[in-house]
Amino acid sequence: MASNDTQQIYYEHQYQLYCKMLEIARRQYTLCTTADFSEDGVVANWELLLGNRQELMVQIEKLQSQLLANESDPIPTREDTVAMIQSILAIDKQGQAVFSQKLKDVQIQLRQVQGEKKTTKAYNPYEKQLGGVFIDRKK
């Protein structure tokens, strides 16, 4: 069984990682609520935040597996860490609702553009040739 000092170090490091993840979740929510995803760079910024968050999750998983390798019994999670995880989940849930609405808005815009494209093709079926060949059909 690992010493209490080792567990304390584990908990502190885990808590720091979850704090970073909470900050990223807040930034994702802010980006989701304020940004227009049709603008340049917004999607790249979103993907960067997702990548950073994924890296943190890998670090947390690695930390947990290292400690579990030294333990025979599961190690309980501290209450402050559980509260941090619940905060992250709450922000994610709110962000998911906003993101879903923005996705619906983009789908509506896409349908409108496709409809306008069909209308344009219907009323302007071809482009006129300005320097082409004249074909005399009377002969």
C-alpha cells in the first residue's frame, strides 16, 4: 500500500489537472456562446481546446494507473475533486445545449444556401458563351 504522502501528492496533482480541465471547459463554453462558428479560426480554436482537454485526460488516466499499480484496493476520490468533476460536467452539459442549437442554425443556413443554389440553377441553367462557335442550323 502506498504511503499517505504518495496519495497526497497524487491527489494534489490530480486536483491541479482537474482545475486546468475546468478552465478549459469554461473557455469552451464561452467560445460556444459568443463565437460564430462560420468565422475563420473559430473552429481551429475549438479544436485546440479539445486537444488540450484530451491531453489532460490522458495525464489523469496515466496518473491514476500509476497509483493503482501500487495499490491493491481502489483509492477513493476526494470530495473537492468530485465537486470539480461535477462542475466540469455541468458546464459541459450547458455547452452541449448551446452547441447543439448552433449546429441546428448552421444546418438551417446550409439548407437555405442549397435552396438558393437550386433556384439559381433553375433560372440560369447555363452560362452564355461569349467567344464560342456559331452553328447555323438552317443548313
